Amino acid sequence: MEKVGAWAITEPNSGSDAFGGMQATARKAGDEYVVNGSKTFITNGPYADTIVFYCKLDDGSDPRDREILTFVLDRGMPGLEQSRPLRKMGLHSSPTGELFLNDVRVGPDRLLSGGSGGGRESAKQNFVTERAGVAAMALGVIEECLRLSVEYAKARELWGQRIGDFQLIQLKLAKMEVARLNVQNLVFRHVEMQRTGRTPTLAEASAMKLYAAQAANEVAMEAVQLFGGNGYMSEYRVEQLARDAKSFQIYAGTDEIQVTHIARDLLSR
Ligand SMILES: Cc1cc2nc3c(=O)[nH]c(=O)nc-3n(C[C@H](O)[C@H](O)[C@H](O)COP(=O)(O)OP(=O)(O)OC[C@H]3O[C@@H](n4cnc5c(N)ncnc54)[C@H](O)[C@@H]3O)c2cc1C
């Protein structure tokens, strides 16, 4: 059976400081846990059948030091509310929403990880996979922007010649091609690593995401520029691609957080 999944870690008061500021809690009640808290910006949140939910074990210790637990929740569980999709700038085919948990009772069989840094460790592993995935999406945006830009540069005529003959337009196309090759190389390298059973380090995955997200944004904004007024109109696809690309610099860790993760990983060796 096909199911829609969601991965819920972000909260209104704990975005980049995901674990430190996390306020969702799980309290032990006999064999069960009672889970409370709210999440926001959750991809597929509104329609998810299955949710991987991160929270902290409420054991009376300092909230910043508490153990992170991860539970598997199902749609329709008593006390679980899934919001309607939030309106957003781009990625309109990907619903994003809030989750509200009010005394949701879960058995120990729903506990995915706990102990020995389980929850934190699983999130870190997920960051690596997710960040590589963002690079692949960035490649898609770059390829499409470049394809559309070349097409437009050949078709649009001004001063009796196609705009692709102007050197400033050629520079834009050349920079897009450089970005395409670089991001493609990163993605292919990652695929090759996966094939041979190797996992990138957190620094590598974060660097890949940081570079690919920025490259996609530069390319998409330059594509809008190359299309002139048409580029700013929703009728032309580059407008949508530019809005979608902006999300790459925010979710799965912002650009600024990638910098801190790259540096922390490099400096810890
Ligand atoms: C489309 C979309 C889908 C998402 N999907 C999911 C999902 O499925 N699951 C999920 O759990 N979350 C999801 N998120 C949430 C996303 O991971 C967070 O938005 C992101 O981590 C940033 O957190 P924040 O929005 O609270 O920003 P904040 O953490 O409040 O950051 C505000 C600003 O401060 C900067 N900043 C923060 N800390 C530092 C620092 N130490 N040094 C320098 N600058 C800093 C940030 O880079 C940013 O510019 C999604 C977000 C979006 C936009």
C-alpha cells in the first residue's frame, strides 16, 4: 500500500537550533508515552499517513540536555491534528504544514530510536541523505533554466539580431553551463559513492548542498533577467523555478547552518 510520509523536527521556536530549542515532549506513563508539542513547516504534514516525530524525553532534567526520542505516528491518532497546507512562495506541488499533538498516547513499539544519542544520530544521518537530495533538485532547476534560456536567447530578437549574440547574454549562458557541470559532478560523485557503499561526511554533504543551492539561485535569477519582463511573469516557467530555488537555501538547514556544519565537522577531526 502506498503511504505519504513526513519527517517532523522543526518547531516554531527551534528552527536552526532544532535540538537545543525543541519543546515537544514525551512523558512516560506506564508502558506508554504521552506526547505533546507542535511542529511547523513540515513537508507533507497536511496529508501524511505516517509521521516520524522528534521530541524530548521529559525526565525532569535540564530541557537542553534531554534525550531525543523519535516516534512513528499515524494519521487519525487521538490528539494528533494536521493543519491545512500553508501558503508559500514556491514549491507549490509540495504541501507544507503544521502538526499539533495534545496528549497523544503511543506504545513503546512506536519508538524508533532512543538511548546512546539515537534520535540525534538518526537526524544527522538523515541530514546527509536530505542534503544530497537537495543538490539533485538544484541540478534539475539549473538544467531547466539553462535549457529555457538557450531557447529564448535564440528566439528573442532585438536590434535585428538574436539576444544570444550579445556578449552579456553569452556570459550568463556560460556561467549557467559552468554551474550545471559543477553541480552535476557533485551529484554524480554522490551517486557513485552510494553505489560503492560509501557515505559522504557531514561536511561533504553540507558543502554539496550549500554550493548547489546557491548555484541554482544564481542561475534561476539570471534566467529571469535573460527573459526580461517575460521572466517576471508567471506565464514563463523561469519565474516559478526562481521561487522554487529559493527554498533550497532554507530547508534541510539554511545556508548559514551548512557553513557551521562544514566548519564543525572539519575542525572536529
Ligand atoms: C519548504 C520548506 C519545507 C520544509 N520541510 C521541513 C520538513 O519536512 N521537516 C522539518 O522538520 N522541517 C522542515 N522545514 C523547516 C526548515 O528546516 C527550517 O525552516 C530551517 O531549518 C530554518 O529554521 P527557521 O525557519 O526556524 O529559521 P531560523 O532558525 O529562525 O533562522 C533565521 C535566520 O537566522 C539564521 N541563523 C540561525 N542560526 C544561525 C547561526 N548559528 N549562525 C548564523 N545564522 C544563523 C538562519 O540561517 C536564518 O537566516 C521546511 C522549511 C521549508 C521552507
